[in-house]
Amino acid sequence: MRPKILLSTGGGNAGNYLNAVKAVGGEGDARYLPAPDLGYDGLLLTGGGDMDPALFSQENRGSRDIDRARDRAELALLDAFCGAGKPVLAICRGHQVVNVWLGGALIQDLGPELVPFHQREEGDQIHLIRAEKGSLLRRLYGPVFPVNSSHHQGLGRLGRGLRATAWSEDGVVEAVEHEKFPLISVQFHPERMTGALARADTVDGGKIFQVFVELCE
């Protein structure tokens, strides 16, 4: 039986995520503002707009496209799924939601010096990241490898139990792992680096989905 994965989205087209899950043997169900449902085998938090900075005790210093209802829904999902020990894959915005859920903070805007290395007006930016020895990404891809990117924020103070395991060349945290929870959390977009969207200039993001779905089985 295919593991059933709940995808929390911003209400847009989730086709890339669904295709990536399906390609490695999972069955995805994409929803906007889903209620916690532990009938699913795992949770995928997708990309999207910025979180409300009030959730990490800051004034707005460049956050945009805030959806407070989505923030509340996804924090509740993490309460439920992590509380039950079920696997979570967090991508881009999801990576940031995880950090805030655990009491961390965000850099609300990387600024004109760094944003061009992580975001383009159209399409994804490509850059190298460095993975820590012993980390999941190091095992999958080696010490240094290229990924895509499309974000203007980053992780600031890390949340409880998290450790950074990969960084961009300019020091932005690209992946974290948790001391207890079965959590895969990345700043880049593996769903746009696999299958029909595989790129010659990045690694295959499908490997991340493969590990996640195997955790959900």
C-alpha cells in the first residue's frame, strides 16, 4: 500500500510536489488549511509566502504575502504530526515554519547583498551548498553540491532541538535536522529538481522524496 502523505499548501498548484511524491511510491493529498489528520502517514509542508513575524516576536521588516490562517494551520499540523512521531518533509516556507514552531526566528529579508544569490525575478537561482559530515544531505549528495533556490528570507536563531546541517556559500542555513523528530527540512526546492523537472545543473531532488516516503512506510 502506498504511504499517504498530507500536503499543506497555499492553495495554488501543487502538481510538482504531488508528482515527486508519486514517483517514489507515495500518494499525496494536497490541501489548503487542512485540519490535523493522523490517518496520513506523513506531512509535507510546501513553499509559499512569508510567516507573520509576530509569531517570532518581531515587527514586520520585509515580510510579505502573509497568510495568518495558513501559519496557524501549519503550526497545528506540526503539533500533531511531530507529537505522534510521524515523518515531516519541510520545503522552503515549510523549512521556516518548522524553525518558528520550535521557537526559532527568521531573517525577514536577506537584503540586496544576498538576495540575488537566492532569488531571481523569473525561475530558480542555482548555487552551491555545503553539507555537514554525517548529515542526510551529505549521505545523499556529498560534501558540496548545486541546488536551486527562490527565497528572500532565511533562518535566524535556530529552534529547540534543531541543528544546521547545510549552508550556502554566503552562510544561509539550507537544511536542518532535529535531535528527536523524523524531520527533513530544506530551504531549496527538490520538487523542481526531479522527474520531468530534473536539471543538468543541480542534483536530483527525488532522492529526498525517496527517503521521506520510505520513512512514511
